[in-house]
Amino acid sequence: MFYEIVSVIVRRMSAPTEPRIPLPTSPDAPAVSSRDTALHPRPALDWRLRFGALSLVWGFSFLLIKVGTNGYAPFQVTLGRLLFGTLVLAAAMVWKRERLPRGARTWGHLAVAALLLNALPFSLFAYSELTIPSTLAGICNATSPLWGMALSMVALSEDRPTRRRVAGLGIGFVGVLTVLGAWQGFQGLDAAGTTMALLASLSYPIGWIYVRRTLAGSSESNLSLTGAQLLIATVQLAVVTPLFTEAPTHFALVPLLAVIALGALGTGLAVLIQYGLVAEVGPTTAQMVTYFIPVIATAAGVAILGESLTWSTPVGAVIVLAGAALTQSRPRTSP
């Protein structure tokens, strides 16, 4: 989350392909395009402050999911999140006079992207937090870059295995085993909840590979594509939710506020902040938010929700992030 995480970095898909899949930095990974090439005016708020705000918003998303599921079914939490996130982006599109994308082909690809990047992982994280702490969900989200690198080596012909990447993958998955306490036989671990959180993290890079193959070089703006993607995901959950849940008989206030904040801030506003950061400081700097999300998610879960924390969780998280950073780094080249 990332929420989802994550976020993913907003890259211009029409640029010369780099030998890396875009790093998912959150569960709110938007579709990307080649239209947004004009220089953006420098915002009044320093980019470091916006970077910090984005880290906090995405880091606290796992806590908000946990609070939301205390009063509502996981599908209802996801539907509310998508609905309020879509409303924020819709307001931004009206303000900037953006139009929704045109063409059945684009909408068809966005429907798949909405499922893989929003509806499915958001729902899996919500269900996982019924049985696992938000701290573990946040750390599972940090495995997305590892899944992404592994999949891109197979699915994207331009991504070639290197010693650095293979080492990063190996280190990262050692970190995952550390977090899960593999040497203890995974005692005390809810297998179903943890599996759902890891599948949610896997869904992001699968979605990004699909986007990279189908929507590369789209003439639509990032805001237009992302607004349409969230709209479709909202419709998908609006269809599914009544089939598996009953309408709430009363509306618990605190969980409702958590869902509203999760959608409006963690999904809608966060995407807008991310666009500005990428435009101002570039994707390399903007993607560093990835490494703050699990730290904040862990601190929030322990300090606010009182979740327990063993030594293996933070140690394993550091190893996971080190491996992810290594897979995304490049060897220095001589000038």
C-alpha cells in the first residue's frame, strides 16, 4: 500500500527502455504515459516536505486498513478507498480540465491494470490484515521490487540478469525468510494472511509488466489514465462487494474516517504528490520513498496499535530493503 507501496514510480513509457522494471513504491501505482513532458512550475512547498508527507501517508495506509477492517468487511474497505481516491482525482481532472481517455482498446487495458494494480492487491491487503498485524503487511509490501525484478528478467527481454541483481534478489528473499521466522518453522505465523499479503505485493509488478507492454507511449496524460484506472477499479469492487458482503447496519465512525483518509489521502492525494515529485526531482530520487514506507508502517503499528514486534521483523525488513535497493542500483561506469 503500500499502501501500496507500492507506489510505483511514474515514468514516461515512451522514453528509451531502461534495463529495469519501474519500481513499485505503493499499491496506488498509476498507469503512465508519454504526454506529460512539459515543464511543471515549481510548487511553493519544498519537495523534501512533500516527500516526507508522501512517506507518511503511504506508511500509515496499513494502519488505516487495520482500523477500517475493525468496522467494515475488507471488500467494503477497499471499495471505500477506491471511491474516495477516485473523487480526489476526479476533482483534480476538473481543475486541470483533463478528459478521460478515449478508445475501447485503452479502456480494456486499463480494466486489466485496475484489477492487478488496485482492486486485487487492495482487497488482498485488507483481507490479510484480518489475521496479521499491519507491521507485517507493510513489510510484505516492500517485497514488490524483488518480485518485479524477478519477473522482469523473465517477461521483459531487455532486462538481463546480472550478478548485482541476482545478489539483490537473494539477499531480499533471505530478508523475507527472516521476517517470517523460517528457522522456527514459521511458528505463530498466520499462513493465509501472510500469503495474501505477499500475493498482493506480487500483483503490483505483474500489473506493471502488463502496463509496460500494452500502454507504453500512450498519448493520454498520467492524470487521465490514473483517474480512469481508479474509476474502473471502483466499478469492479462495486460489483463484487454486494456478492460477498452484507450492507452494514450501522456506520462505525472511526473505521469510516480511516477508510476516507485511506482513499482521499493515501490513494488520491498521494498520487498527485507523486506526480509532482517525479516531475521536479526525477524518478530516481522519488523512488526512495519506497524505503521509508515499511519503517513508518512498523512504527505506526507498534506505537499506535500496540502490535508486538520481535527482533526478526525489523532486521528482516532491513535485509529486504537492502536487497531491493541492490536490484534497482546500477554499477558505476567510467566517463
